[in-house]
Amino acid sequence: MADCHVELAALEAVESLATVGIDWLSAAERRRLDAITAPLRRRQFLAGHWLVRDLAARCRGGAAADWQLESDGRGQPSLRHRHVRLCVSLSHSGGFIAVAVASQPVGLDIEYPGRPRNLTALAAFTFSPEECRALEDTPDDRQLRKFLSVWSLKEAFGKRSGKGLQPSRARRTIAREADAASAEAWRWDLAGQGVLALAAWPGARVHVQASQALPAPDAWCYEVLPD
């Protein structure tokens, strides 16, 4: 399957579908859920883990509860049902859940503005010098959107690798605009200053279902600078 399927949905809409208890969770997922004390975070966890199963079932068959979430030795999550294995990625922000399923490793990140943060300090910790300068040169009223756009592509890259956002590597990883043929990542601007980023592979056929109208995405490729 050279296709990558992405779904973006409101948290409340997913919760209205996932009314089947929690028997479908794996033992590892239940332990993680038990460790979450914040009510909103628990809701996001359940909604995301149900939606990714539901998307897998719609793409490859079976019932959503039949798909079992696993993690390989590299930290890359996947879903299994019988002989089928799909790589997956999940993200949540601003009352929205985003999930992706594909035959190859993928990384997905959704970002909405939250509490005020020191963007310059965060950028210095995770952005390359080139990206820091670009952020500083961005007009004040567009800095937050610029920051989230760069940050989301780095988060997606880290999730695709299974290693997460590692500051030292993030500072050496630059997303550059690409044409459709060479693109391995895509970024959508969302209403309310949100951003959705997907890291997949060159030639991926990306299918998106969303609860809101989305513009055409920007296309990107990654450059990892030497140490």
C-alpha cells in the first residue's frame, strides 16, 4: 500500500463514535491510561486510540476493535489485524484529534496555539540557526504561525523515526520546500492558527479526511545537516 491515510476530527465527534467501553485497549494501553490523571488527556488518549483503529478498519477491513496497537523496538507504533500490519501516528491539540495509517513509517503532528510561550527560547533549543534567523525576521503578528509551522514538521520527522523530537537532532534537521515529485512531508494550515504536518516518504499518495475544509498542503523534504 503506497497510500497514507490521514484523518482529522473534533474530539467530541470521535467520542460520540467510541461508545464501546475499553475492552479493545491492549494491556499496555490500559496501563498508560491508568497513569493519566488529567481528564482531558484521558479523553484525548481514548479518542485517538479509537480513531486510528477505526481508520485502519475502514482502509483495510475488519472491525475497529479487532486492530491491536503494538510498538516495535524503535518506538514506532503499529496496528495489527491478522496478517496485516500498518504503521500509525497520532496527535492531538486544540480539541482536535489527528491520526495516520500507512504501510511505511509515518509521523503526524497537529499544533494549535496554547498558553503564551517564549518562542525565541524554544526556537534556540530546537531550531537550526537558519530557522532561528527566519523566525526573528518574521513580523510579530505572524511569528506564532511561523513557529508552529517549523515545529510541527520537526515533530512529524521525529515521530516518523520513532525517536521523537530530540533537540540536538532537531537543530540539524531542516524542512525545505519541495516539488510534488520529491516531497516526503506535507503541511496544512488550519482554521484558528492551527497547523497539521505529515512526514511520510517520497511518492506517498496522501488521502485526508477532515472535519473542516483544508487548503492544498505545502510540500517539503528534509535535510539533515552534519554534526
